[in-house]
Amino acid sequence: MSRLLTRTERIELRHHLQELSEHALTVRNAMDPVSGMMAVTDEAWLSQWKSLTANIDSITESIMT
């Protein structure tokens, strides 16, 4: 069954989606334009990405139950 999100839920989800967007932009801008190599390690990027997506998954799960 679906329901409308509360104002607080919308704000919280929008905040986390904005964080994901900023993280993706940071990583894209962290590439060395000459070599094409990342200035951010794969491990650091993946760790932060998993943390941010886990937050969104958690919120989504709480909304759906």
C-alpha cells in the first residue's frame, strides 16, 4: 500500500539525495584531467557511497512499513 510522504520525510529524503548528488559531483571533479586517474581512492568513495545509500534505504524502509 502506498501513501504520501510527510513533510518531514520529504525534507529528509531530499537532504540525502542532495548529499548523493554532491558526492557524485565531488568524485567527478576529483579526476585528474591529464591522467584521468581519480584523486579519491576507490575505497574511500565506495565507503561514503554505501553510507549515503544506506541512509536512504533505511528511511525508505521505515516509510514503507
